[in-house]
Amino acid sequence: MFSFLFFTDMAIYWIHRFLHHKLIYKTIHKPHHKWKVTTPFASHAFHPIDGFMQSLPYHIYPFIFPLHKVTYLGLYIFVNIWTVSIHDGDYRVPKFLESIINGAAHHTDHHLYFDYNYGQYFTLWDKIGGSYKNPSALEGNGPHDLCRKMEAKKDHQENGIDKKSN
């Protein structure tokens, strides 16, 4: 199972990076990137060719390294849950794994900044390929942090105006 994760992570990294090439991106991968701040719905919103290309590693692996059909089905379910989870905006990853696991914070920055964090599960290939970016959400500058700051500023202004009018 671990080799499946590492193999598919490597293959997805390179396929995903290829889909960002300027000659392919606008036609094939851009529909997925219309969500700057991702939602679970964005996780499966792909052009058919994009979805096919990114699914290939999961189907090629069992031909190279045979898997029991129940294991294959379990990994298929895991992959789908993981794909939804990196698009759900919930940045919960244990602190000691934040630099290793490519979670929702990493993938949100991928949608915001385009040229970073292509990986599926891990940050290894982004670090090797020079496309790793420490997530802005983990630095307190993610989209949810900015929304909270805007709400706090709005509340502060409303409370200041209310006090002046009383």
C-alpha cells in the first residue's frame, strides 16, 4: 500500500505539472482551477481528458505491482476521500507532518498561486522539483485567515460606529 501511495504520488506530480504547461492548461486543466479557494465540489470538477490522465497511475500500478482486488478497491476509496479532503479547506494535519503531507493548505496555495504544490499526498516531489511552497494558511495568511481578519475589522468598525452614535 505504501508503494502504491509513493508511485501514484510521483506519477500524479509529473502529470499534474504537465497539465500546467501553457499549451495544455487553458483547454484541459483550467476548468478545475476556476476555484481559487477550493471546495469539495472542485475535487472532481475536471475536463474528461484531465480526469483520465490523472487517473492513469492508479490503474497502471496494479499491472506493474499486482494488488489484491480488495486492497485495490480500498485504495480507490482512499484516493477519492483524499482528493475531496485536499479541496475542502480544512487544514488539519498534525504539526509534525505539515512539511511532509500535502494537505488542504498546500493544495489551496496550488489553486491560489498556480506554480506550486502539485503533489497528491506528499511534498517530496514538489521539494525535488523545486515547486514546494510552504502553505500561506500555515503562516497565518491563508484565505480563511484573511476572511477572519476582514470580519474582525468589520466588527471593530461597526462597534466603533455604534459607540459614537450612542
